[in-house]
Amino acid sequence: MTKRKHKSPASTDKLHRAYHAKSSQETADVYDDWADEYEQHMKNVGYTHPAMVAAMTARHVAPTEERVLDAGAGTGVLGEILTALGYPNIVGLDASAGMLKIASLKNNYLE
């Protein structure tokens, strides 16, 4: 049995704001505001979806020169994992410019 991580108040507040936003622009604004702390907050709450998506991708799609779209790329965690697994052509897409700015610093995306 795995030990469940506790949610930090900051990440809980940000998640609440993101999930209750009234528009796509408001959602993007929440993630822009959250971008610098996002990865640490999600790590603190035990968020493992990028690793799970990478594992499923590797299981069903061999690394080739074909492009892979990371829709909702956020700060680029999935892109980091896919690059490490040998996927050379990853395109990141996200509504949050703040998140994409952090993702672009990792140099895992074509665009």
C-alpha cells in the first residue's frame, strides 16, 4: 500500500481556482500565476499522470520521426520524459503562456 501525500494549501487553492474558472482565459490566467510553483505543488500531491501517459505512449507508439503532440503541455514534464524515452519530435500546446515559457526552457519541444 502506498502512502498518500497530503495536499498543500497552495496547490489545493490553485486547483480549486483552475477547476472553477468561468472562462478559458481565466483558466489560463490561473495557470500563468501558478507556473513557477506548479511542478513542486503537483509533486507534493503525488501527481503522476505525465509518467503514466509516457508509459502508455511508449507501450503503444514506437519512437519515430513522426511528431507527437503534448496537448496541455503545461511546464513540459511529459516532454522531458518522452525525450528521455527517445521521442525526437514533440510539439507542446498549452493555453497558458506562463507554463509554456517554463516548458520551452527545457528544450524538449519542436514548438
